[in-house]
Amino acid sequence: MSLLFVGIDPNTGDKQSPTVWVDQKNKEIVFQGWKAGAELEAECAACDVPGHAKGIPEGEAVVRIPARMAHWNHFAGDGSSTGEEITDDPAAARLCAAAFEEVWSRAVPHERYEIR
């Protein structure tokens, strides 16, 4: 596995270390976080997720990472970066999710996409 270190929570000291890597070989993001307790696992397992069965599949786990580790990258209309923002505000996450869903609802399905 070829892990590329992305970041670590700077506020957890030397005893804990929520960490993020990129597995370059498999093109996946790898999270190390705090193990979820039984109550949170049960809540996640009971959630209705469109297109998925309830439960936590074999081989998957629920972990926690601090919201402060979420970085928001901002881009201008021409695609250039306008910088990043770090926030743990739940309203920012909801706004981002809503914006994503709105844009996604207008997207062209992959099978119909044509490069012109």
C-alpha cells in the first residue's frame, strides 16, 4: 500500500491521532479515527440511506473524526482556487451537502455525457 499522509488533527495531543491518508495505489481515502460506541453504531445502522440496505456491512466500520478536520476548498468560476476554509460549523456542512445535491440533480448521467 502506498499511503500519502494528508493530515492529522492538531488538537488531539500525542495520545490520539485522527489522521487522513490517500491510498495512491487503490485511489481511496483512508481515515483513522475514534471507534464509535454501540449507541452511535446502532443509530448509523438504523438510518435510511437511499439505495442502500440498513445496517453496517461486514468489513465496514463507523469511526469518528473531528469536524475541524474538514477543509473546504473554494474555487472561482474559472476553476482557479480561491483558498481553503477550515470550519466545524454543522450549518456549513449542511449547506455544502445541499449545494452538492442541487448541482447533482442537474448533472448529465455518465452514459449520456458527450465531449464536444
